[in-house]
Amino acid sequence: MKINIEELDLKEITLSDFIGCYNEEDIEEIKEEILNEGSYCDEWFDFYKDDDSEIVDCTLMTGYFEIINHINEMKICQDDPFIMIVKDAWYGTNSDGDEVGYISFEAFDDDDPPTLKGGEYDKKSFMTQEELDEFYELSDNEEIMYDVKYQDFFFIRTSKYNPQEWLKKWISEDYGHNKA
């Protein structure tokens, strides 16, 4: 049985690669349920096998920050664990009464990419120190709040993670708002 986890860019791994996250008995139960029912789901992973395919698609059950711990417990992640980056979109009003939006990132167990000026559907830009100070002040005073419906999770191997390079790639793919 071959498994793809698109969010982690893992292709054709096996259930034995999940050892550490699951024990051998759990893996046998998961395998049996996938073969009999076509799917298996728990609080961390959702496995689905199409009848016409030999490949099982596995989706991460994001929303729990603990998911990164379970991913990195997998045998396949021991030598090169993943970093989870959580993106939040912030909205509110600044001291001049202007509507403002920001995008912040938190990289679990590594350096965070910089916070950006511009909301979810706006063109993004890097901030000056003065603008960043305003963001922190607005956040501390709860004049801006993040909207969980725009929260996204990204995963990258530790060996491939560079905060600046990751952010440049993310900006280039951001709904086309940053294209000239």
C-alpha cells in the first residue's frame, strides 16, 4: 500500500513510515480499515483510497498545533523533521482611523518569516521598523485581531527552510496580488 501526503510532499510512502506516530498494532488496524472501508480517519490524519487506485491519499487534520509533533514522530521524519508555519491575517483600525491589514507567520521550532503589511486579499509588502512597531502596538492594544478563517498551515523540511526564501516563494504565489 503506497500513500501520498500532498501537504508534506511525500509520495508513495508506506504505512511502516508512520512508525513512531503509530505503533505496529495501530498500523495493522489502519491498514485493515483502509482495505475494508476505503478510508481511515483520526484526529491527525485522514486516509482515503479510491477503488480504482492503488494509492492512498492522506490529508493532515490541521487546526491542532500538535500535528507537527505527530508528523515528526514518524520514522520517515527522524533524520529531517518538518517545520510547521502558521499564517494569520490581522485586521483592524490604526490610530488614524484607517483600516489596516497584516499577515504574520509563526514557524514552530525555527525562525519566523517577517510580518507583512497588507491583508489577505491585498498586495503585501515588507514593513519598516516603524510600521512593525505599529503592528505590535495595535496587536497589544487589541485594535487589530486575527481572523482564524484565514489561518493556513504550511510544512517544509528543516533542511530546506530559509525564512526569507520561503517568504519570497509564498509572496510570489499569493493570489497573484504581488505580481507586477
